[in-house]
Amino acid sequence: MSEQLTPRAENYSQWYQDLVIKADLAENSAVRGCMVIKPYGYAIWERMQQDLDRRFKETGHSNAYFPLFIPKSFFSKEASHVEGFAKECAVVTHYRLKNDPDGKGVIVDETAKLEEELIVRPTSETIIWNTYRGWIQSYRDLPILINQWANVVRWEMRTRLFLRTTEFLWQEGHTAHATQEEAIAEANQMLEVYASFAEDILAIPVLKGRKSANERFAGALDTLCIEALMQDGKALQAGTSHFLGQNFAKAFDVKFTSKEGKQDFVWATSWGVSTRLMGALIMSHSDDSGLVLPPRLAPIQVVIVPIYKGDEQLELLTQFIQPIITKLKAKGISVKFDNRDTHKPGWKFAEYELKGVPVRIAIGPRDMENGTVEVARRDTKEKSVYQVTDLDLKVEHLLSQIQDNIYKKAQTFREENTYRADSWEEFNKILDDKGGFIYAHWDGTPETEEKIKEMSKATIRCIPLGNKLEAGKCILTGNPSIQRVVFARAY
């Protein structure tokens, strides 16, 4: 099956596209720029959802749901917000169809024009803050800690499955606070939630940082982010957390009465991750044979493939295997027993390798006689023979080893592809020859940042948190700089 994949070294973009489709994660839909997430791909997304949702609730957040449609007038209330999203908005103008008088199907009923156009949700700050105005009167109503699992639409010209589609799935947190300090603490807290999720569950090492003013979320005073490095040397923004100040509260007149009896505008945050994490997962770990899934995320952690001839052997093997399955499941390990008679074992091995199942166990009649099984791990492709006694403990330990190994491999790759550049020539040579994260000086002006982007197609991915001050000269202008920032070409 891996022969169906274009090798990464030959065409990384095509390898990614092949893998998403061949591993049954997603496919393009009949709607331009939109995708169908297939059951196996959605199962991985569900695992992400479940872990993130648990983390959100542990930090005091509750789930709610807000409308898909947003009145156009809401977007005009926060100037920088509408400027940031105006070019990506899908607009609903009519509410009815009718039969074409010429018999050519259906057409829009021109008499059914909406009094006010509706925007299909690109993000929910406006509709949520309009709602919060009715929820908040005094400090007793604060904080409001809400998360929403939803879909959004941002009209994209060039799309790629999971990485950039017109419609995608995500979660968006929207919180309201009585003080600036509380809101900033919330934004920082959620960045840490995202970072620990990415590293502990996805096994992706991330840089935590702050976006430059040019890269900041539209309507935010500060945007924090986690940035990951893909195997082709490009960066991918894996999550963002925004301190919105009082911008949206002022735009929608959301005030509260403080303990001292004074009226003030509410302080806000928003934060989110999306199905783009699926792309990050694929491009961080997978190889020319297919997916490589971290055990903590894999929908199937262990697959057991019986090797047999005839129904009688299968029945004996099944009786032998069932206690193994019971013990593994008792450890919280997800197991699939593939006893299909429609495919040969070799075909199944290739299928589960392509789908990234962390551990494969093969058992034949001779194994049953010896009380052994053959265990293959997906990350290194190593095979071992294990005794059936205490197999559950051994597999549990092996899954933990695989999780750690996948993370360390990605971490080593990032370290080996992180550079420092002190001149424009050196900066461009690294970008063209190697890619990766580049720590370089920038004079701090939006104009210079934009010129660097135009000339090199590299952007400031973040100003790392805890960044040490270091006097230097901007790689482009030669003007003074107080610190290095992280540049990269990015998805």
C-alpha cells in the first residue's frame, strides 16, 4: 500500500495529499474547497476533541453553542475585526429558491431578499459579544468561561485537505472578565493548555510565543501562539490565544457594575484550535509507508491479526486471543481483532502500517503452541517475540515507549533544523537550502516585516516567550534590534 504514496523526497506536497486520501482520513467534496472527513479521520479528531474538552472543563470552562449566521451589521462594529475577515466572508442574501420558468432547475427567488445579509460564521466574537450584553450586568456575572465546538467558513482560494479548507471544524473559547489581569491570565493559561496537549498527546514539540502586530488576530491587543515545525522545514501555527482587551465590549456596549459601584467595560479573550491539527499530526510524524500515530491519540492502539488456514484454525486462535484482548482492554488499551477472511495477513499488515496503528500483533498456530506472539511497532518497524504471560503489561509499556520516541524524534528534528542568521544573505541561504526555524534580528517595524515577507516569503512566526534581549542589527535594514525573533516559511 505504501507504494501508492509519492515519496516525501520526491514531492512532499503530493505525499501529503496521497496519504490523507489513501489512509482514509478525508477526501475532497463536491463543494469547492470543502472536505469530507471520513470515519477514520474523524475518529482521530474525536480523540483530540475528547482530550481538549476534558482540559477545558478542568480549567472551569463550559460548552455552549451560538448561531452559524451573523448579521452583517455586527461586523461593522469592530473596525479591525471586519478588516481582517472581510475578504474571507461568505454572505447569505436570499432565503428562498423557485423553479426556473425556462425549466432549467431552480433559481434564487429575487423577491426573497433578506432585509439584512447574514455572514456565515468565520469566527464568533461578534455574535457572542452581542449575546453577552444581555448576560452581564454586574461583577457577580463574571467571569464567563465559554467554549464552543463548531464549524466555520473562510472563503479560501487555494485549499488543501485539513490545512486550509473553506469550511473547517474547530473549537473557539470566548471569555469575559472583570479585570485586565484576569483576562491576560486566561489567555496565558489557555496557551499552556494548547502547548501541553500538543506535546503530551500529539507528540509535537511547539514553540510558545507572541505574534507581531502584523500577524495578530484581527481585533486583538495581543495574540499568543504555539508554532510547530513540519518535516519539510515549514512552520505550522497549531493554536492561538488572544487577549482582546475591551475592544469587543466597547463595540457591543458590554458593561458591568464593579464591587465599588462603578461601571466599566468587560475584558475579553478568545482562543482556538482546529482540524488543522490533523495536518500538523500527519506532517510531524508520518513516513513514506504511511501515518505514524502517537498511541495516546490513535483510535486503534493495538491490532491483532490471526494467521490461519480454515475455519477450524481461526476458531482455535480466536479462543486463544480473546483473553489477550480482555486483558488489554482492562488496561484501557483500544484493540481491534481483524479476523476478516476477505484479505490476507500481508494485506492487513500493509493497511495498518498505512493507517499508523502503533502496535500490531500477529498470531499463528505455532505461536499459539509456544504461547508467544509477534509484536511489531509502527514507529521503528521493529519486530519482537513476546510471551503471552503478562503481555498486557508489556504492551502497555511499549505504547508508552512509542509515545516518547515519536516526541523525541520530532524534537530532535526541530533542534537540527533551528538556525541563527545574522545577515540577509545568510537568512535567504538557510531558507532556500534548509528551511526550518531561523532566529534573526528584526528592527521591530511593520514595514520591515512586510518587506521581509514579500522578498523571502518568510514570516515572523513568533517572538518566543521569555525571549532574552540581545542587541543586534536587523537582517534587512541594518537598524538596531533588541532581540531575535523566529522566522520561517509556513503553511
